[in-house]
Amino acid sequence: MRDPSTDSRETLPRESSGESSGRSGSGVNRRDFLRGTGAAVAATAMVSQVQETIAQEKKKVEAVAPAAPVEVKLTVNGKEHTLQLEPRVTLQEALHHDLQLTGCKDVCGAATNCGACTVIVDGKPVYSCATLAIETVGKKVTTAEGVAAMEGVSQVINAFVKHDATQCGYCTPGFVVAVKAFVDKNPGANLEQILKGLGGNLCRCGTYAGVEQAAVECCKGGK
């Protein structure tokens, strides 16, 4: 009998599994190729699905007709104005673009406490970028321009100038309006109360010290 150990089949070169020999050339074997192909197919399917979802959402948005402008009567700085506005228009947009009252600035556009768009509505400081114009129908709106025209308000403005409470000036109208509204309701307030009351306004230039001093002086004077 032939010794199994000398079987000619054992003397033939054994076929490699493909992992080692496949890498000797291009560096990619069949298993890696199939794995990569599967990943590519999955990625393509995912992209197609996302694109289809975006297209469907776009069609939904396009299918919604914009609301027609309606008549909106606003009382701003003691004057009545009749405007044609879409219901979605914010008070800031109406004041800035329709009435050319540019004191209220659109900085954050999302009521994130920058305060540059602050106006006074019925004696209360509000963010005009987060208030719809139609919400203020029948109410009294006062902007920075209106504050500047008020009798006695020069003390607020003079205090800002005296204590160098401005730099770029972009936030200044909102601060002036906020200080005016705060002083009217809290004459004689101390610094701690002032800091809390003006916490909704930000100055990116960092002129807080000057604003604080101006507000303290206004509170002492009751104006």
C-alpha cells in the first residue's frame, strides 16, 4: 500500500485562501472588494433616500401658499400707521423696513437675548424680532427714535455719552430703550437690580461698565 504521507496530492501546491495572495498584487482581495462594494451600494441608497426626502419636503413647502398681506394699524412713537403686512412679519421687520425706524437692529433674529431690537410696548421692553407686528395692534410702541424725542429723556442719552457707554453703537439703541423702560418702572434702583433688569441686552464690544454707570446715574435722577 502507498504510504498516505507520500500521497502525490500532498505534494501539489495548496491553493491559497486568497487573503495573502490577493494582497500581493493590487492590495485588495475578493473579500475586501465585496465588502467595499456593499458599503458603496448602501451609501448610494442612503444618499438617494435623503435626496428623495428633501425633494418631498420641498414640494410640501412649495404647496403652501403664502398668506396674503392684511391691513395692520400700528401706533408707533405716538403716530398711527396703516401698513399692508403678511401675518408672519415681525414687529422689527415692520419698524425697520416699512417705517424706516432703524434703531431696532436685527442681530440674532431669534430672541437669544442680544436685545439690539428692544422696543417698548405699553411700557414693557420686548424683543421686536420675536414679536409679530399684528400682536401689537391697539398697543403703544416706542422705539429708540421715540425715546430720543421724549421730554426729559436727554438724561438717559447724556448719561450714555458721559460714561462712554458706546463703542460700535450697534447695541446702543436697544440699551437706551431698555434703560428708559427700566428707570420708568424702577426709579432709585441699585446696581444689583439694574444688572438683573438689563440682563436681556448684550454688548459684544464689552462696554458694560459704562452702561452700568449710565443706568445708575439715571436711576438716581429718576429719569
